[in-house]
Amino acid sequence: MSNSTRVTEFLLSGFSDVWEFRVLHTMLFLLMYLATLTGNLLIVTVITVDQRLHTPMYFFILNLSLWDMCYISVTVPKACVIFLLNNRVISVAGCAAQIFLVVLCAYAELLLLTIMARDRYVAICQPLHYHVIMTPRVCVQMMLASVLSGLVYAGVHTGNTFHLSFCHSNVVHQFFCDIPPLLVLSCSDTLNNEIIIFASSMIIAGGCFFFITMSYVHIFSTVLKFPTRGERRKAFSTCIPHILIVIVFLGSGAAVYLKPTSDSPLLQDMVISVFYSIVPPFLNPVIYTLRNKQIKEAIRQVMKKTLISFR
């Protein structure tokens, strides 16, 4: 396999060439981006300020919000430039950086969602040992492990992708640089890349999905044994937001990465990519704030203190 790259830059794609639609797409993406930043920044602020939220569960939610802001910032600002200004050019180095950051953020979020399932399992199924098992040191160590392994994982996949030669075309049929659409452009044999992507995705995503599923099987079996309806409702309320995010994130990601390249319409791939790269970061603060009484109460307290300070 040759490692000479003939393409010096790539051209990203939009959803439409019609000006009115491009403006509409820009507005939608920009509104989702600003809402995501605002919502996640609000969650980070209230968890940091409110001492009552300094627990493992909210530590993980805080980190999820930080990753969400990073994740959506990698793709949406450039996409808005493409839609509004039709400036589709991205350098090879810029494309490699975008792929590295997208894979890193997606990997870190997946592992974080898995860690959060473990946290809920210990809290509900082993409540007496919760503060012994989920110590601050253990929580930090798990976060560091997810980040460091994510750096390795993203580096391996980015390196394997840009070891290929690109000479068929430089038009990436996606609004951001992603591995599957780049494999289509390669004039090298991509079979090994596809096998590595499929195998690693099955091992990492499949392993996380299995762990999350088994955690919730034990959680639900324990919750159903609770004596009162109020206790069951409270336990379910801490789990449902997490389950919704896992379904959206894993479902849309699997639809893109676990299918053969060029096996579906290009527009369909782009729409699915929105669901795993933009929708989860956008939904996280909405779901967690709407279904979490403690966060809603903390937000009210922060807003109240802010208004008083301005008077």
C-alpha cells in the first residue's frame, strides 16, 4: 500500500446547492450549536457551583457536557461556513485533525456512557458499598483511562486512514471529514481498513453495549423489587435519560460505521451522521435538565443568585 497522497485538499459537501436551503441549514445548525453550548455550559456551571451535586453521578454528567461541547464544536462551525459561504475547502491536515477529534470525542463519550451505567448499577444494586466503590480517585482514574485510550484509538484510525492514497476524487460526500466517506475516495486497497474499523467498532461499541445492557438488566430486576412505587419511580428517573442517549448515540453510529462503504444514498449517510455527531450533544442537556429534579433546582438557585447579584 502506497503512502503517497496525491490530494492536497478536500472539498466537503452540503445538503443542498439551493441558496435558500443553505441559509435554512445554517440557521438550524447554528441554533442547535448555540443551544448545545448554552445548555451544557449551564450544566457544568451548576454542578461546579452547587456542593450538593459533587457526587460521582454528577461528576460524570459534568464530563459528558464538556465532551459534548468539544464534540459538536469539531463539526458544526465548519459546516455552517460550508452552508452559508459555500467555502467547502479543508486541507489534508485539517481533515486529519477533524477525524482525530471526532473519533476521540465519540470514543470518550461512549466509554463515559458505559461508566455512567456502571455508576447507576452500583448506586442502585449495591447502595451500601457505593461510596466505597465509586470514590473520587476511582472516578478520576476511569475518566483518565477513557481519555488516554481514546487518544490511542483515534490516533490508530486516523493514521490508518491517511496512510492511504487519495486520487479518485477530493470531494468528501459529508459535511465533515469522517472515515467512511474518505475510504470511498481512496485509490488504495481499503479492505484492511474496513476490517479494522468493523472489528474495532464491534469490540468497543459491542462491548460497551453489552456492558450497559447487562447493567440495566440487573438494575431493573433490583428496582422492580423495591417496596414502594415512589422508590421505583425515583430509580427509573435516574436511568431513563442515560438509556435514551445511549440508544440515539449507538444506533446512529452503528448505522454509519457497521455498514459496507457506498451501500446507501449519500444524503441518507449525511442525515444519519447528524444523529450521532450533533443530536446527542444537543439532547443531553435537554434530557438531563428536564428529567433531573436536582439539576433543575440547582439551576433555579443559580439563576436566583445571579438576578440578586445584578440588583
